[in-house]
Amino acid sequence: MTISMIVGNWKMNTTVDEAEALATQIACGVSDDSNVGVVVCPPFISLVAVQSTLKNSGISLGAQDVHHEVSGAFTGAVSTNMLVNICQYVIVGHSERRSIFRESDAAVNLKVKAVLTAGMTPILCIGESLEEREGGSAEAVVESQLRLGLEGVEAGAGIVVAYEPVWAIGTGRSASPEIAQAMMAHIRQTLVAIGGEEAAAEVSLLYGGSVNAGNVGGYMEQADINGALVGGASLNAESFVEIVRVAAGTG
């Protein structure tokens, strides 16, 4: 059975003190008995501090990226060995990693495997650009990213997939619930082709791209959308908590 989730990606924002304060405010606002899993992903430097802040809160912790090697001469990189006792989730293949840092599908696939081997859950991000959507290749692009990202991986309960159309990330322009659902249905069917219906049914599918408290309800009503990967709105505790409440049906 899929798990409903709201994941906050703080990106390259907040100092350690600011991260602690934000985590404290979120923890105070999110109900312990919420039927929605909540994950926050602060910058690497704040993970330990936020872990302490969220202790006994029921909120899970995620990293924004990882290197596929467990150790070695990779200056500036962070490995799964460094994260495994801190995080439960790791974002992999975010569009900003793909576009700004030129990460290939092959590199993303290595990271997915590394996260799974370490016993954490990868949140695999996939999504098309505006040019690809307008050119009619959105489904083909997303399917290719999904298949290559999961190559050699047994898809199932240990994986989360986040569909983030690149044209909707940080732009204030979100895909309609209907557009998002159409792509999510295609993603679900691709997962069925990869691992079978039972395994595909266990993968939580998140929508990301200018998600806020005003539109998250429309996404959560869709058959193949199990939650959201939230960017900018996750940096405001009140907004993020309201998103969680709406997703849980209590807002």
C-alpha cells in the first residue's frame, strides 16, 4: 500500500540556527497522529542539528543529495555511510542536480542503488522541460528518466518517485491536477511494466512544482498522486504545516 507523504526540500537555504528554528516550528504544528508522513530535507550542515530537534516528533529526515561511493577522494561529497544514521530518505536526481550539475541518468541510477544498499529510501525525481512538453515528448522523457533511474533496481515499497515538471519548479506555475494525474498514471503504468502491478502499487508518487496550501488538495484528490515534494513553501513553517493539514484532510 502506498504511503501519503509531504516532503519539504529546503534547498540551499537556512543557516544551522535557522534550520533548527524552522524544524521546531514545523514539529510544533504537525500532529503526531497525522495520517500523512512528513519529511524535511535541510542542507547537509544542518542535518544533525535538525535530527536532534525532531527527535520523538514523528517527522522524518531526508538529505538533498548523496554521492554513490561510500568513501574516498571525492572532496565536498557526502556518502550514504555518513547519512545512514541520520536520514531515512535521500532526494536523488532533482532537476537542479540534473541541469546545473549535469548529472546523467546513469549517475542518478548509481545514487538510487547506493541509497537502497544503505537501507534508506530514495526519492527519485523525474520531469520534463517546457520545451519537451510543448514538443509532445513529455511522457517519453519522463518514462526514460524513470526506467534509466531504476535500471537494475527492484521497484517497490522501498522507492518514492517525485514527478516535478521542470517548468513548474520555483516559477509559481504549477501543472493542473489533471495534467499531473495524467503523467502520474503513465508513471504508474511504467512501474507496472518494470516490476509488476503489486510492486508498482507500493511506490508512493509525489507531485512537485510550486505546491502550496491552496493547490495541494487538488493534487491529493487524484488517483495516482500520494503526496507532494514542496520547495519554497516548505521554508515557511505556517505554510508547510497547512500543506500537511490539507493533505491529511484536517486543514
